[in-house]
Amino acid sequence: MKTMNVNTNGNRKLQNTDTIRYMIWNLPAVKTCPFRTEMCEKSCYARKAERIYPQVLPAREKNYSDSLENEFVENMIYTIEKYLNSKAFSGKKCVFRIHESGDFYSVEYAEKWVEIAKHFTNDDRIVFLAYTKSITFFDFTALPENLVARSSIWKDTAPDKIEFTAKNNIPIYTAGTEMEVVQMKNNGFRVCKCENCSNCKMCWNKNIKNITCKIH
């Protein structure tokens, strides 16, 4: 077994608190996003990090290489259990953000994450969260309860992906201008305004279907 390169320091919005800690797994931006749209590629903050910080892209490339290995599932489970059983995570809820950067690049890779989440089905210490455009890679009737995969929708998302999202009642996360957010709120969307995800906890709640925020 080997330890995977999981970020446990959080980020600007995923801020560790006295009750919640985060794990984040990243892949190279764009390269691993088969259903990226022109808008999301143009606005991709993950690409900015790869340009600004020279150590970021090599680390994500290493993660991508590790994700291709036959032992990836076992190694990721080993890594997560190692952190969950550590003093830093003791007594805290863990939210595992799959892909702050990157996306599910194949059906096989998506199935690996389903298998990982299923291993922790009876462990109430952890929940898995992903915003993804690779929704057709999943069987949403068979996802474990502790894996929340939200359909990431932009204004230029293909109509068939929007139709697939609606047909399968998949939770949504989207963003828009201030006026568009008001319109979405009027259509039943919950609006996220927080700067720290630990404050509202909406995204990893499967009972909250549609969430929007002001584009940034």
C-alpha cells in the first residue's frame, strides 16, 4: 500500500474547522475533463494555479498516473483510513472533495470512486462530493448514499447533458450573473453566498437538489 497525494489543508472555500475537515484529490485541468465546455475551459481557475505555481501541475500529473494503477482503489482507501484515524481528524466530519481540479475522465475511473465510497458506506465520519460534467459515466440508481455527484452546468452545457440530468433527477450546481441567480432562485434553486463551505453544508446534502451561486 502507498499513500496517495491527498490535500488535507483545504482551500479558500473548504476551510477546516473544529468540526469539519476536508480531503481534496486533484487531477490535471482540461486534460482530464472530457465534457468541458468552452465557457468552463475559459474560466477554469484550476488552469490558473497550474500556470502560477510550478509545483502544481507535476503533482496533479502524478495523481493522474496513480489513478491509472490497478491498486488505486486499495491505495486510496488506505490513505483515507489513515487520515480518518489520525488525531487531526478525530471527532470531526470529513468531506472528501473529488476533483477541485480535473474530472472523471473515463467510466472505469468513475467506477473506482464509486467502489471507494462504497467501502465507507457505514462510516458516518466521511462523505464524498464531486461537481462533474461526466454524469453519463455514472449509474445514478446505484450510487452509495455517501457519494454526492452534482451535475456541473454552464450556459453552454450541451442540451443532451441537461436532459440527462433532469431525467435522472441528478443534483445540480451552477453559476450565473446576479440577475440569472435571482431567476434561478425564483425557479427553486438554493443560492450559495458563503465564503466557507463549512458554514452552509448544502453541497453535500442530497436532499438539496439544485444550487446556484454568482459566477466568480
